[in-house]
Amino acid sequence: MEKDLIAKAKSFVEKSRIENSKIIIDNSNQTISITGEFEGSIITSDIKMMTNGYIRNTTQFSKKRKKSDYLNDVVELSNNGYKQIEIAQMLGISQPLVSQLLKKSKNLIEMEE
């Protein structure tokens, strides 16, 4: 099954022309996560192998120049129920940065009240 996951990932990266790709395989869940860049955007795609096919979920976000530029995206994704590690993978940033930005957001809201 791992060979199928790797083949799907490589095919997706080639067809999508994703650069600087990073592929993470989770054999226990039979999923693969691909993160990379395409035309100035960060692309994240998760592929889950099923008995008769696969499910692919892809996100695309503009690449930011400064860490603080991610604040609105991080807050919006968090409010939509995504976990910090999922947000980090989608945006191509670290989980600790996601945590810092969420704390910053909370502090900004408290200052406004």
C-alpha cells in the first residue's frame, strides 16, 4: 500500500508542477501529505487511500513575506475547527508559529475589550 501512496504523491506533484515539495507518509492511516509551492502560493494536499480509490483534499494559500502576515489566515482556520498542526501544514509554517499567532490574536482581542 505504501508504494501506491508514494506513486499517487509523485504523480500529483508532477502534474501540479509543485516545487520544493515535502512528502509525509502516515502508514497507520494510509495517508500522505504533500506541501510545496506553486506560482507564489503554498499548496497542501492530503491523499487518503480507500479500498476502491482515494480521497484528496487540497488547500492553496498565498505565500506571505512576514510571519505576522499569517495572523488572519491562522485565526480563520482555527475558528473553522482546524488543529494547529493542520494549520501549520496548510500554510507551510511551523506549529509553534501558529501557537504564537493565536496567542497574539487573543491578546489583541483582550486589549480591544
